[in-house]
Amino acid sequence: MIIFKRASEITDYLSRLSEEDTPVGFVPTMGALHEGHLSLLDASRKQNSVTVCSIFINPSQFNNPEDFRLYPVTVEKDIEMLIAHGCDVLFLPPVEEIYPPGYVAPAYDLGAMEHVLEGHYRPGHFQGVCQVVDRLLDIISPDRIYLGQKDFQQCMVIKKLLELTGKNARIQIQIMPTIREADGLAMSSRNLRLNEDERRVAPALFHELSVIRAGLPGNSIEQLEHDAYRNLENNGFSVDYIKVVNANSLAPAQNISEPLVAVAAASIGGIRLIDNLILN
Ligand code: AMP
């Protein structure tokens, strides 16, 4: 695996490959890698000749400075995992390679999806996501980008980013299923911060989403949302939302014939977890 820290160097290296028509798959991450990340890597390796992974904890997408400060960093272990999984290229840039002096953040017009759900609870978050992904795509110029359904709204935002910038003409988005622990908890780098007690109750988030899915035929959506909210609070979560929304617009569900997804965000011991489940 070749490791690059400088944007110009990885761009030069990959542009030589693209002259030879070598398909490049790209997996952007913030590190503290787990099997969810590795599933994206595996998918990319199957479909491309070269797989590039990036590890960059993007300061501009953290609305909470404490969350940024405490974000897990396990670079040595990450590098070992990437080598063991056959990653070809790792991009590990310092901040100034992504946001060089004079960088002016564009304003991305994401429409309503910017301000609902995660956007509501994390103001500015999706502008930060767009900034980093836009820069990474300029630097790496892949044929395919691999994203996890775990971050459902982020997938929608990045799809919109590609449309806004015209990058959709040459970059395909591949969205891969959420990888879970045996007890249902969605794998996440932030799970490393859970203590034993918090870890024990954390799967309740997925459990409540599953209860909503099972209860959907024949029950009112509002009642299901209300029960799930209350059960999570009773388990010690501080709930931001657990809701059924339209899977294309993220607007509140009107009826069960729409494409629906149940989405949730809740904190346990100050650690904020998100998850979702497609319902139909
Ligand atoms: P992160 O390092 O959390 O920014 O995530 C990097 C990529 O991995 C994003 O596209 C995430 O959606 C994806 N990802 C994170 N957790 C999982 C998971 N449990 N299953 C599948 N993909 C995931």
C-alpha cells in the first residue's frame, strides 16, 4: 500500500493511472476503522483495479468541538487493517492539504435536506461534509465512491453534491449496507467511546427501529414513533429523534405506500449514535 500525505502527489500518481484507463474506487473515512469501513473497501476492490482510502478527521463537519477533540484516532492499527485488506493507496493528509491557505468554502445549495434531522441537530455539518468530499474528489478523481447506508442522509447529501458540481457525469455512487455487531448495534468509530454499561444498552437504538418496522402494518406511525422515543429515553438515551420519513425527501411520512425509512439519533453517556432502517 502506498501512503500519500500531499494532495499534489496523490493527484499525480492517480492521474497517470487514469491515462491507462484504470478504474479507481474511493472510500473516504475518518479512520478508527472497523468492519463497516472494510466492507466498503471490499466492494471497491471487486469493482475497480485500484482502491484508494482516505483517513481525514474533517474539522469543518464537527459542530461540537468536544466531539472533534474526542474523536478516536487509531492510525497505526488502521494502516495494518488496510494493508491486510488489500487497499492499494491511502491518502492521509494534514488539514492544510485539504484546506490550503486561501481556501474559500463554497456555499452548497442542498435545499431542505440540509436543515432536517441531522442537519437540524448539527447545524453546518452537511456543508462541512460537502467541503471535504468535494476537495477529496478533486484530488483523487475516482470512477466510483463508496458510502455506507449507516449515514443515510449523508448519502443523499453527497448525491446532491455530485449533481451540483457536475461530478455525477464521471463518478458513480455506490451505497453499501450497514454492517452491525452481533447484537444489532451499527458499527461506528464512536462505539469505541462507549463504556461497558453504555455498550450494553446501545443496541436498543437498532432494536427500536426494528420494532417500528415490525409494527408498521396496522399501527399508526405516530404511535410507533412515540413508543420508540419513550423506550429509548427509559433506557437512558437522550433522544434527538426517532422518526419515519420519506426515503427520497426525508419529509415526515404521510402513508405507508411511500418509500419509507426509519431514522434515529440518540446519545448515551454523551456519545451520539445514529442508525436507520429501510422499511419497505
Ligand atoms: P466515517 O469514518 O464514520 O466517516 O465513515 C466512513 C464511511 O464508512 C461512510 O461512508 C460511512 O457511512 C461508512 N460506514 C460507517 N459505519 C458503517 C457501517 N457500520 N456499515 C457500513 N458502512 C459504514
